[in-house]
Amino acid sequence: MQRQVIEGQLAAMPEEIGGKGFWTIFCILLFIIGAGICAYLYQVVYGLTVTGLSHTVFWGFYIMNFVFFIGISHAGTLISAILRLTGAEWRRPVTRVAEAITAFSIMVAGTMILADMGRPDRLLNMISHGRVQSPLLWDLLSVSSYLFSSSVYLFLPLIPDIALMRDKLTSKGWRWALYNLLSLNWKGTDVQRARLEKAISAMAIMIIPLAVSVHTVVAYVFAMTLRPMWHSTIMGPYFVIGAIFSGLAALLIVMAIVQKSLRLEGVLKEIHFQYLSNLLLVFFGAWFYGTICEYLVTGYGGASAEMRVLSSKMLEEHTWMFWTMIFCMAGTFFILTPWDWVVKRLRLPVATVSPWHAFPLMVLGWVGVFMTISFTPGNPLLWVSGVAYLILFFLILVPSLRQSTVSMAVSASLLVLVGMWLERYSIVVPTLTRPMLEYIGDGSYTPTWVEICITFAGFSAVGLLFMIFSKLFPLISIWEVCEAEEDIPAIVAKLTDEATLPASLQHGSLINESLEVKSNG
Amino acid sequence: MDKKSVNIVSPIILLAFGAMISFLIHLTIRGHLGLGINDPGFLSNIMLGFLGVFILGVWGTLAYVAFQIHKICQNK
């Protein structure tokens, strides 16, 4: 009975979506994409001269966006594949959203390469004249394989839900025809379930190394060249960590939007946001470690070519991008750190934790901001990001914001996304503006309206694809959520049948805890 | 309805699998004939081997998934 209620509610979701707000946003995104297509056609006609790219700085917004979108696409791999293989039960309601983000962001990432090539027909040269030694060929192979595999991995768990939605339909319209075609004669028999589980498991095992290889190869496109601050062994793992970090942030934001707009508080619970926030904090730590390694080793080495790039990032024309990225990440750390837990663990003499206890740390942060600004007082954009940083700290003090797990997770995730996009800028552009051969002279890069339009169109395309998907298919994996609900009595029975367990465990906290975890997650 | 149900996914996967394997063969032939490769030596062979394992591993798994999807369609 409980299962039928859940199935009915979740299966009706796509048809319920479509209020005034939905269609307004849909039209706005469509308009932005239209503007992006016009800008691209303008670029095709007049060539790459309409962009800010030059002979010296040959990569800009397009490649930054490509790396960024590939990074976002790692959300599905981590949440869905890794958590599926490790048997993390709480993953069930969030896997579909993660898989959809993966498939759509990697589709858009591919279009960024087309934009960067100037002439799209040159893509054929990669196939007919591809060189085995070239990381660009490895990139083509791994990204195209990942795009195809992600689409299959999104589709497989959809099959039972599509069949369910087909059966729930009362009339045979286009929607019924679509579901009937995609449900692949699914009847939910044991044989079909076993086949589906096999296929999903095989995909989950295969897609993890594939995803790692994708972002490693993207990093190799930079690291295999002998350019300062690119030619580094840390680039592969650093890119993978950054990718998962930004993918988690994107997932948290989309989950919050889905939860609020579809009123799914009963399915996407606070505990999901809490677990994902904890993962985000862990990946912040890994990213921070990678950043320290990258910059400290370069700075200590002091090679002249590398110091020129480092200086351009920290003190010269790319200062505001670099330091705003650092500010964003520092803000993420302050928001995500569970200060109550820290105080409790350190047994500090504080009865209840107030946000004001973090005030000394905030003052330290402010001192850091003003010291940084004093290096380049003439850079107005750095002042803007510094002031934004101060506002952020004041926002953290607002009690109502601190009490909501969802708002804290979303605030931190927005900062991560902005910070990671700026990090892509800090990796791609500064190195190109300081060529190895100094007589060529320093390059400069200012994106034009064409690049900005195409960038906005890319972000809008991810949003639009997700909206179309939500109108057609359920954003929650219905059969997986129902499967978890069915597990509860079985686990209780198993625990109570364990004759070897001590009595305190059989009837005590273990069962209650497992029940609580199950019902929460 | 059952008779009309068409398995549209596994043929797409298998076609893509065939395309990738063909591409690998194309790269191998180019590598051995030295067409367009300046260094048809150790590095090329290593990379070709790596790409071969990659393509066969990923697309072999996808072919296995295509087989499972085909069986799901047949319900057996």
C-alpha cells in the first residue's frame, strides 16, 4: 500500500511540472540559447577574430567552460556509481538527478570544443588524421566514450520507471508512445530485474575508471605541454579532485531547486544534504591540499618562467580572478565546517556554540583580504571580491541561515562553483599570457561579447536540458526508493533472528538506529 | 503492444562499439604504416596499446550491456 502511494506520487511528478514559473524560465533559457547560437554563427562567418583569442592566448572562455562542464559531469559518477557499488542506501533518491547532470553537462562540454575550433568541419581531421601520441586524440576518445556511457547509465535505471509511467497513463498519446518505445517491453519479472541489475553493475564498475580517465586526459592536454605551471605531474589528480568537488556542488544546488520546486521534502531530506555537504567538505580538503602542493612547489622552485606566471596570478593582471577564487573557497570552508562538532570534540569551555565564536577567525580572514588588496590597490575588481567576502561573513552570522542545512549547503555550493570556474581561468589563461620565449612578449586576453554569449548559452543549455528531462521523466528513481522501503522489515527480521547477538543489541539501539537510518535515507 | 516493442538501445550501442573498434584498427594501421606519425616507435606502441585496452574495456562493457538490454526486451 505504502509502495503504491509512493509510486503514484512520484510517477505523477513530470505531468505536474509546468506552472507559470517553469515556462517563464524555460523561455528565458531558450532566448539565451538563441542568442548564443546567433553569436556562434557570427563567429563561424567571421572566424575566431571576433573572439578575444590570439596567436599567443589561443585558449580562453571556451576551454575554461569545457573543463568546467567536464568537472560538473563527475557528479553522477561519484554519487551514483561509487555509492551504488559501496551499498550506501541513502543514495537512492539522489542518483537520478546526479546522472542527469552528468549526461547534460558533458553534452554541453562537447559543444564548447566545437566553438573553440572555429571551423567545426576540422573535427573530422581528428578522426582521419588523428595522431596516437596526441593528448587531443585521447581526449576525443575518452570524452566521447564518457558521453555515450553516461547516457546509457542514465537510461538503464530509468527503464522500470518509464514502464511504470506508461502503465499509469490513461490515454494513448505521444507520451504513451514515447514511454512504450523506451520501456523496452519491461514487465518487472525476476529475469528482467536480474538482467537490469547485471547491466547497471557492469556500467557502475566501468564508468568509475572511465570518469577518472576523462578528467586526467583533460588535464594531460595541459600537462603534456612544456609550459610553465602546466607541465606538472599533479595536474591529473588535481583535475579529478576539482571535478568531483564542483560536481558535488552542482548536485547540491540542483537537489535544492528540485526539493523546493516540487515540494519533495519527504524524499530529498535534510540528511541527504548533510551527507553531501560532508562529502563536499572532504573534497574541499583534498582540493586545498592539491592547491598548496601546486603553488608552494612552484614558488620554492623559483624557475623564472614559472615565477612570471605565478606573479601574474597573484600580483598582476589576473589577481582578482585568483584571489576571488581563494575567497570563495575560504568562505566554503567556514560555511561547511561543523563548528558545533569541533567545539564538542575539542571540549572547549563553551556551553552552546554561537556564530560569534567564529568571529576571531573572521577577523583573521578580513586581515588576509586587506593585506591581499594592499598588494594591488589599483585593482577595483579585487576590492569588489574583498567586500563580497566581508558580506559573506556577516551572512554566516545570521542564525536562520546557519540553522538550515539546505541553505548552508546551497550557499557553500554556489561559492564552490564560482571558485572552481575562476580556478579554470587561473589555470588556462595566465600561462598563455606569459610565453616561454620572452621575446614574443606578454599576451593579453579579454573575452568578447561572442564568447560571453556562448558561455551563457552553455549554462542555459544545461538548465534547459534538465527542465525538458524533468517534464518527461521522474527526477527520483521510483523503483529504487520503493526497494529501500521494502528492505526495512527484512533488515529488522534479520537483526532479531541473530541468535548470537547480545540481547542488548537484538532489542536495543542497533535496530532502532538502523530503522532510523533507513527511514531517513 | 509486446510484439511492437522495439529494442532501440542495443543496436545503437553495438553500432557505436563497431565504430570505435574500426577507429582503433584505423589508428593501428596508420601507426604500423607510419602514416602521419613522426615517431612510430616505443611511445606510439605504448599509446596504441593503452588506447586499445581502453577502447576494448569500455566498449566491450557497453557491448555486454547491449546484450543484457536485448535480453530484457526478450524477457528471458
